[in-house]
Amino acid sequence: MDEAERSPVVELLQRLAYASARRRVVPAPEEGVLASYVDHTLLRADATPEQIERLCAEAIEHAFAAVCVNGLYVRRCARVLEGTGVAVCSVAGFPLGASTSTTKLFETVRALEDGADEVDVVIALGPLRAGDEAHVASELDTLARACHAAGGRIKAICECALLDEAHKVLAAELARDAGCDFVKTSTGHAGGATIEDVVLLRRTVGEGVGVKAAGGIRDAAFARALIAAGAERLGCSSSVALVAGEAKGG
């Protein structure tokens, strides 16, 4: 992290003292119950408040693990989902990961202040590929400390479709060592989840860190295959159809 960023970072971290420490703790998924693995996701740029309200209603109806929304809608979701057991997840540095560390931290802190329980952060892909491990590690460490200080959890998005195997492993190792709670395969913008990437991430981080698969998960059979490969959470925008397919054995 650049020296010029350190003062704003300290100020942002201090704000977390005023963020509510009351977070929804997402229970471990229930084996065989697909809905309990799902982050019901709506991150489209043109998502309307009415669509977000429907997303929350569907999450309650189907007992999804969480909803995942852009920062604009975190406060609305937190209010609607209060007392339901469905968590609120937001994003930072989404979808490119190319914003400054301070910008990602501001997004993270604001999401936590607004009631998010989890934040999915896109890692700094350019510095990672250029060999600047120190930048990636410092950024992830700061973001993980911010989430944990407010009682939240962080998922590091590795955007596997843009990385070779060595960089996927490195990204997962840096996220694990920074204290991230999950590593995540994809934003869904550059490419979707694959069985191979889930297996690689699970093998790299071990059992102490979660793996989230996201992008292109549209049928129950593929979802169950990702879970069998080691995924503990699934980011899906077609979640309702997914669980309907499970009910039909599809």
C-alpha cells in the first residue's frame, strides 16, 4: 500500500468502531440442501429497488444463505432481512479489482456500516500477475482486518479465468495467509466457475478457508458437482431455478 494511502486507511479503520458488531453468522451448509449453499445474487448495473426487494423475498422463501448485492442496496437488504437468518453480502473493487486499496477499503467499510455481513473483494489482478505480491498481500490483509474488526467475513475473488495455474495458487495462498474467510473463483464477468478451479483452490487453501464458486451455475447437477469438488458456497443469479431443478432431481 502506498504511503499516501496510509492516513485515509487509518481513518477508515477507525470508523469501524462505530459499525454495528451484530452480524448474521451464516451456518455451515446443510448437506444435501442446495439452497443452504447459495448466495442469491443480483449485481447487474440496472437492478432496480423492486428487483432487490424480490431478491430478498426469494432468499427468505427458499432459505438461501445470503443475498449478494451492490453497495447501493446493502442498507435496504439489511432492513428487509433483519431477523430472517439470511445474510447480506456486498462487493468491493467489483468487477475489475483495479481500484486503489483505499477505494476498496472505503467500499468495504461502508458496506459493513450499512449492515453487510460479508464482502466479496476482487483482488488486484494486475499487480498479482506482475509479481507484486507485497501489494496484493498488504491490500488483502487490510481488508480482512477491516471485515473482522466489524464482525464480518471477507471473500477474495481470484478471477481464475484470467490467471494461469501458478497465479491461481498464488492468489489463493495470499488470501489464505491474509486471513480471508473464503476464496472465490470468479466475478462472472471474465468467465465462470469450473470444477478444476474449485479443486485447485480447495487443495491450495486447505480445510480452514471456504471456497465459493460463482459464474455460470445454472443447473442443479453442475451445482452439486461444484459442491462435491469442495465448494462451500455458490454465487448464483439463477438460484430459484437451481433449487427447482434440485427438487426435480435435475
